[in-house]
Amino acid sequence: MRILFKNIKALVQVRPTDVKYVAGQEMDLLPQIAHAFLLIDDGIIKEFGKMEVCPGVEVDETVDASGKMILPSWCDSHTHLVYAGNRETEFVDKINGLSYQDIASKGGGILNSAKTLQETTEEDLYAQSKTRLEEIIALGTGAVEIKSGYGLTTDAEIKMLRVIKRLKQEYNIPIKATFLGAHAVPNAFKNNQKEYVQLVIDDMLPKIAKENLADFIDVFCEKGYFSVEETATIIKAGKKYGIQSKIHVNQFTSIGGVQVGVQHKALSVDHLEVLSPKDITALKDSTTMPVALPGCSFFLGIPYTPGRAIIDAGLPLALATDYNPGSAPSGNMNFVVSAACIKMKLTPEEAINAATINGAYAMGLESEVGSISIGKKANLFLTKPLNSIYALPYHFGTNAIEQVYLNGKKI
Ligand SMILES: N=CN[C@@H](CCC(=O)O)C(=O)O
Ligand SMILES: [Zn+2]
């Protein structure tokens, strides 16, 4: 099946296939071809260039993209979209003045979601989760990472990861699964956190590795959750099974999570709302991608990740939604890109790089998605007529996407 897009006003994020990510000043450059063509063959990007050199090949479908732009799909490298129920009443508690930590200390928060999930069947959990996956695909996401972490028992963590596995099988979109058994300490282990860490390492992890259910391992490294030492122990245990880490750090406090991530070659360190100069220094010369989650800052009213300082220090930055029921109940990457521009003072070019090629790197998918490059998957979207690429973040909350394509197929 061959599709030819013609007269594209701007073909955006055009790069050589071997670019892994962009950092520092490069992030402000978003390569584009004006008045372009794009040829897709069997779901793969085959050729592109200026209209003047558009090949006269036989195709199955021609799309006239006059006035419209084409971008690679958003790459959302941090979500918890497999969850059960919702936390709408906690949302109202927050409006009435309770903080995220107040709610957690009353037994709400992650433990609340865990209780609901434990009582939900695998079938029901799959049904609830697939609706969210379909929703984000329609919003332009073409690759996604999904975490466990609302199970907090061996069976319930495996239930979540099996749901993610089924989503991988049923949907034609790259999905990476992350095991986040160390998301919170269940009440049964309240006075014996050490024993829960042992359960994660000695019981959950071997079973999950045996069933090949996790691509990555994660820990919520934060005061009141898991210490830096516990984080190191858990990610080292993951390494023994060949599972790389991507970790939650610096959401509320800077306690050394960035350093432990860098030291153990974590693929990404995510959140970073509270970031010290030492944390920024630790990220230099590392292969670890810093990931900002502005939807979480927006929803909880906590500081935004200092993305400007990160990029100005010469580092890369990725953006993701953190789609979850407690701190970011939205999987809309379009909003995330707008919020990064408006609240974190990223330029649109920087935000789009952060949400595409750098997001792909943050889940190990940079050779498959994240840019318009020969040989990559034709996971992309066609916009409605746009004045300029700046219109995307500028009209926050507006859906500028006309048509989504995954593997070259209309969705
Ligand atoms: N901070 C830790 N985990 C999630 C929130 C989980 C929840 O509140 O349900 C996050 O990334 O924000
Ligand atoms: Zn998260």
C-alpha cells in the first residue's frame, strides 16, 4: 500500500534516521520542508522532499495537503494509563485546599487507586485502559510508555502488566511497559518498608522477568515513598534481568534521585519539578534523558520543571503527559506542548522536539519513531490548515489535528 501526500505546506521534524535526540541550542531548530511531498510504502516512510522533485510513481492513494502540515506523532514516554476507576473526589478535596501529600496521608492517592485496581478484573481493567489508549491515539500520540504501579501486590502488578501486554498485541502502536512495583508502600507493609522492597525484588521482579512483561523498571524516589538507597537497590536488581530503569525523581524534593539515575545509566529521570544546580551538573555528559511532565504541575499546582535552565545548560529535554488518575488525568500531548511553551518558556521548536524525537529516545524508540526520517514508521498526523507551526501551541486546547496515521494507515 502506497500513499503520497502532496502540496504539504510544511513537513515538520525532517531528520536523518540516525539522530538519537537533540540537546541544548539544537533543540531550537526544527527542520522543515516547505511545499513538500511525502511517500509512504507499506507503513514506512519511503521518500520526501520539495514538491518540485515529487516522483511520478504509482500509488494507491494521493492526499492533497494544501495549507496543512505533517508532523511525526507525539511520543509520550511517561504514562500510567492502565488504571481502574478515577479519583474525582480527591480532585474536589484538592480544590478545597488539601495537597497531594495531605490526600496520600489520609490513605488516598496511589493507595486509593491500588485498592480499586485490586478489586477490578483483568478484563474490566483492559476495557477501561483501551478507551484511554484510543483517546490518546486520536490526539496524535503514536508511541507510548505505560507503567504498572497501581497493583502493589504480586498478582495485581502482573495483572496490570498483562493488560499492557494485551494492548501491545491489539493495537498497532509501539508501547513500552514499565514495572513500577515501588510506587508506594502498601498499608500492610507500613511498618516494614524493607520487607516490601524485598517483595518487589524477590517475588515480583523474577515473575515479571520470566513472563517478559517489562521493558523498563521504575521507582518513585521521593520523601515518604522510596529512598535513594532503596531506589539504587531496586534498579540494580532490574539490571540483573537486563531491564533498564526510568525513574520518578525530584517531584517534591531533591534528595539525590537524579544522581542515582545517572550513576545507574537510567534511560530517563522524570518529573524534576524541584531541581538543584547539582542535579543539572549530574545530568551533563550522561545518556539519561530528563523528562518534564507539565500536565502534573498544572493539575497539582506545583512548580513547573525548569526546562529553560535544563536546555540552557546544553542538556536535552523530553516532554510527556504522566497520564494518571491522581496527578495528571489527561493524556493530551497537544496540551503538554502548549503548557511547556506558556509555563516553562520553551520555544515551540524546543517543545516539539521534546515531544517527538526526545520522547522517542526516552523510551528507546528513537530508531522507529519521533521524526520524519527514511525507514521510520509512518506514525504521523496531518493538521488542519495552519498559519504557522506556532499555531499548534498558541491555540491551546484547540484540536488542530485533522487526521492521524499509524503505520501509514488512517485511524
Ligand atoms: N508521582 C508518582 N506517580 C504519579 C502519580 C500517581 C498518583 O497520584 O496516582 C506521577 O507520576 O505523578
Ligand atoms: Zn508518573
